Amino acid sequence: MPRLMKRRINSKPSLRKLLLEKNPILAPGAYDAMSALLIQKAGFDVVYMTGFGTSASQLGQPDVGLLTMPEMVSNAKRIVQAVDIPVIADGDTGYGNPLNVMRTVTEYENVGVSAIQVEDQVSPKKCGHMEGKQVIPAEEMAKKIGAAVDARESREFMIIARTDARAIEGIDSAIERVGIYKDAGADILFVEAPQSVEEIKRVGKAFPETLLLFNWLEGGKTPPVSYNFLRINGFKIVLFPLCTIFAANKAIREVLTGIKKNGTPEKVMSRFPTFDEFTEMIGLPEIKKLEKRYKVQSA
């Protein structure tokens, strides 16, 4: 069925099955439907809906807890409908107490998200690589994770437990916290912003039989490491949350600077896709087929 008409919610590959593969899965960040579509077309198996990128693209504001749950769900729904591959979505703090988390999980699962990330920050949260974060007690977060697990309809919907405790309490506490969240039922563990190669190794060593997520945040507090390093140290999902929005921002600024300077974009047009290339990428040939199929012949 053409992409315009396809309901993808129950037809995506299983994220759980993908995670059984030997090598880590790469998940670039999408901030809207078009960036998600480009990620799929580049050959990736998973899309990550970035909260940072959603806030920047939808509000023009930094990731400091300004977006509401309905706004995040709305963006997730458009991203899910744009692609045929699983979508992991940032769920921030779950937007409240355990009961709020249950509703958040239900809303994300209903729009076809394959996994939700919930973090233990105090609300309003901040990007995990910003200063000034605070975390809730581990026992409180464990209740949220338990509520998330209870709320999902299908075990195929995965719960990612993230801790931001490294910046406040140190790496020992961060590792201890995600262990508690694992016991509460989390499927995937995520220690945000380790600050050295040795700390990354410690996370991997602490959970050798557990699905681990690594946030390769471009320019953040965590040192850049290789794909092979992450594979050896047991990480199964690698997020690249900001690469697409950073690249888009730079390209748009350069084009606008050129128009402002020269009066037209003529001097930079060779760097653009053509009109036909772009409209093909976003599905115009499918639309034309639908128009032809359903055209009413005049008498």
C-alpha cells in the first residue's frame, strides 16, 4: 500500500528482535518526519526521536522541560507514520508521578513508538549534558519504571530507564541507580553523560547480560569513542541525537547568508537536491499514482 495510506503502528520490525543481533544498533536522532525519513533512506534500522531536537525544532527553545507530553506524542506520531522502522522516543521524566507515567506510556504506545526513554530528573528537566540538573530519589524512579511496565499493552514496547545521576552523585551512584531500575522491570539501561572512557567501561562491565544504551551526544560531556569500543564493552544501542539538527542548522544558515549577500540562492543551488529529486524523496510519485487510481472520469 502507498506510504500515504499505510498504517504503520503494528507493522514495524520488532526492536527486541533487532537487539538480539550481535552488533550494536545505530539510531540517529530525528526531530521531525522528514529527518526520520532521511534516516530510513540512509539505511538505518532504528530512528531516535530526540527531545532536544524536538524542542529546538518545534519551539525554537532549548531542552529545558518546556515541551508537554501531548506535544511530544504529536511529534512522535508524525515520525512513526513517516517510516517503516522502529522509533525510540524520548519521554523525558514521564511528565509527572507514576500515574502520569502510565498515561505517557499508553499514549506513546498507541501512536506506534517501539520504546520510550524515561529519566530520573526532577521536573522540569534539562538536557542531560547541561549544568544544573537534579534527580529524584532512586526509589521514586523505580516506582515510575514499574508503572511504565504495568501500563504497556505489549512486551514488544520497551522501557528504557535513564539516570542523570552521574553529574550530581557520581558514576558509582549512577550505576547503582540503573541496577535498581533494572530490578523494577526496565528493558534497557541508560547512564547519561559518563565523563571518561573508564566510566563507560565501568557501565558495560556492571551489566554484562543487560541491554545497554549509549548516548553519543555530539559535543557533550561524554568523550567520543569508536563503534568497536562500544561493541566490545557491551552496548547494544547507540544514539546520535543531534547530528541531523546540527547539520540542518548549519546548512540553512549558510544558504540564508548566501541569499542575504547575493540577493538570490543561485550561487549555492548546486548544493541543493533538485526539485524533482526532493519531491520524489518525500513521495510525490506515490501521490500521483493515487490521484490516477482515484480520478473520476468526466462524462
